[in-house]
Amino acid sequence: MGCGEGSHLSQISDIVNSEYSKIVTGVGIDLSKEGVSVAAKNYFDKIWAVADLANTPFADKQFDVILNILSPSNYTEFNRLLKAEGLVIKIVPQSGYLKELREVIFDEPEKQSYSNADIVKRFNENIQLVDRSSLCYTVELDNPGIQTLIQMTPLSWATAEEQFKTLLKADSTKVTVDLEILIAKKE
């Protein structure tokens, strides 16, 4: 759900297919026609659809796992789509997520960090949490990577390009990836 340009779903389903000898069919949906178009051009062995996650074009109880990475959720739809004992894997940002960009965009210290408390609370209210873990690392991006990150992150969508001027000219920069992985089971 919210597959974007498809790389995450493609990699994960390929790993499951090869390392665990399981045949899985990756199905990605996104509201972005552009993202789904890129996914379909680059990962032709998956199913891609432009769809609203509140009203997907799939029959009830069709999926063993729903992967939801850094995108909105619709738990009513998730529960409708999941088979009995199906899993939801939701990835949400933690306070350090892209902190370097937040420091460029926001002057106020309270806006330079992020809290996912409301998202996690809603997740727990709608589905049975069975596990959670954190993942945090720093990655160095070259200039094309910086430009791609700035284009894709919602942090920059309402921000004047002028604020990113120095960053866009940099040869490289480090950014923090700080995520929480929530795993839930359909009851």
C-alpha cells in the first residue's frame, strides 16, 4: 500500500522468493500514476495498480501480508483485504528521520524532530500489534541522491527551493534514516 516507484516491494518479494523458496506475488498500489508507471517499467514481474488505499480493486481476504512503508493507512481496508492470520507490516519514521533536512527547512527546534506517537496509537487501536523494532542508520548521498531525496520527500513539497540551495549544490551529505517497524496480525 503506497508502493511509490516499487523498489521496496520488488526487493522484498524477490528476497522472499529466492532465500525462502516461497512463491510470492508482489502487488503494489499507489495513488500516484507517475510512481506506478515507474514501478511497472522497472519491475515487470509484479502487479502494479493506480488505486486509492481506501477503496482498492481487490476482493476480500486476498493477501497474506500488507506492507505499508512511510505512507497513510486505512485499517478498515487492510482488515478487508487480509486473510485470516494475515500480517500488516507498517514502517513509520522516528524522531531522527531525515533530521538533516528538517534542520534546513525549519528554524523552530520543535519542528526539527518528528513524533509518530499518534500514528502508533492509531495502529494499536485498529489491529493487534505482535512485534516492533527500530532501525536507525546514516547514509551518505551523492549530489544526484540529494536531488532525488529532496524531490520525493513530503518535507520539501511546501518548501521553497531557495531553502535547499546549499544542499542542492553539495557534492554529498549525510542523512539519517530512523524508522520503527510495526508488525500486526489480523485477529
